[in-house]
Amino acid sequence: MNVDIVPFHEAMIGEAGTLLAERHRRDRLAQPELPARFEDPAVSSAAVAATWQQAGASGVAARRDGQLAGYMIGRRVIDALWGRSAWVRPAGCALTPDEGAELARDLYAALAAPWVVQGIYFHFAVLPVADPALIHAWFSLSFGLEQIYALADLAQLDLQPPPAVPGLEIRRAGPADRQTLADFSDVIWRHQVQAPVWGIMLPETVEERRTGWAELADDPNVTLWLAYLDGEPVGCQAYGPADPGDDDLLTPDACCEQIVAGTRPHARGRGVATALMRHGLHQAREAGYRFCLTDWRSTNLLSSRFWPHQGFRPMIYRLVRRVDSRIAWGDPSGY
């Protein structure tokens, strides 16, 4: 039977939730760290509903022989950071087990066509990595890998202190360290504006970034660790409780999040980050956390090598495609 692609509507949420629960169950066979709760169709249906009810959401569905074979929901976002963009989130796409990933390509074509007509050329897909065929289908749609979201199972990590680094001291930061933390606020972005990341940092947000880092010292839910080499502050890591929403298919129960992590360039390669990480995660495990969440740009060579080596496993990819805006001259709505 041929597949019919039709607009998604609210009455489909229950069926879509069942497909999402089935997909998540398959994903967890390869990635058991993912939250088990979404294997329940009722919980997955709530995730689909939360995705569908966001402002700017639109969707399409594929029906084969009267049954839902797959769906895709995306959201248009207009803001200062991304400009005119559209996003497909983890709860926004699922196919039946017997459907090939090729169907995702048809769903994207139907979903994204109105975006391009509206001048939305920056498209994102945030997807679990457990299904290589599905990821390849998005790659074949000219999407590329940009961001990696990963989990570490703290029960499986070796968090014994590494070999001692001469002159290294690690201590917990507090309100008295606001200035020190503010001074660390450029460690990440100054690295990421360089090759091969070339991640944007707008000059008007530099002071805002400094203020944000300083305010971490006042947050009672954030645990901050500072590393000193011979009395000089050279490293910082911060951890806090992850706060998953109804549509968060990534964050398991008892999960903390690494909020920031940075080491001064002249102190890199000496074991500072490893010592900080093991210290911070050991304290998190002692506090009752089972998992830790972090993320990094795939083009950040330091991060993309360091975190997997420390036991973080990629769970979700953020893929991105930028459509050539000159298509506006070709009237993408058709002739």
C-alpha cells in the first residue's frame, strides 16, 4: 500500500505516543541510560502533546492502510541567537518498527516545505543516536552533526583520584569567588570561536556571560569546583540537578548536569580537567546521583576527545542544515 502524508492533528497524539514509546524501547536496548519512563505510551503521549502544543509547532503524519506509520512535528523559532530557524526535537519524530528510515525523508520534505516558503532556512533535528539508519537518512537530507549530548553512568565510572598533579588544589567555590568565576567566563567561548568550531560569540553578550558565570556562585542548587595550580585559578567545573520536562527523552532519573567546564589554555594537558571531573562526579555520586549529563560541539576537538574518554556516551545528536536562501528566487512554493 502507498503511504499518505497528511497534516498532523491533535487526535493523532495517542497513536503517535504509542509509536514514540516503541521507538524509545528500541533505543534503550542500545542505550539503557536513557529514561525508562518513556517506554510507557501514556508518558510518551504526554511528550508528543507537549511538543505539539508549543507555539509555532506544525506537523505531518504518514498513514499506511489507515494506520499511523510515522509522524514528524517541528517548531518554528524566531530569536536573536538562531534567527529564523525550525526544530525537530526527540519527541517530534517516530516511525513504526517495520517502516524503513526512508519514510523520515518524505516526512521532512512535507514538514519543511512551508518553512522554506516562509524564509526559514536554518533547520535543526535533535535525534537519538541509537538508530544508525535513521541518522543516515537525515545525513542524506544534507544535515550535518553539530552538537552531542551524552550521559555517564556514575556507577560504572572509575572516580578514584588520578595521579597527583604537582601544585594542584581543588576546592569548592562560594559567593566570595564571584570575581574569579566571572574571569572564567571567557574560557569556553574564546576556544570555540577558533578553528575548527568557529562558534559565534556576539560582543554584546560578553558582559552578560560574565554576569551569568558570577551568579552561579549564589545558586544553592549548583556545586562549583575550582582548581588552583600553585595558587593560580586555572580550572572550573559546575554541576547541578538536571530538570527534565515532559518531552525530555534524554534525562534519566537521579541525573545531574555538568553546567560549565573550562581550563585555562596554559594549564591544559596536565591532568587538571580529569582531576576536577573525577572530584566533581565523585561528590555527585555521593550525593545520590546515578547519571551525569553533558554536551559539546562536535567540532570542539578538545571536548569531543576528552568527554568520551572519561566515560560519557553520546545519546543524542543535534543535526543542522542551512538551506541556500537563494531558493527564494526560485519560488519554492511551486509554479
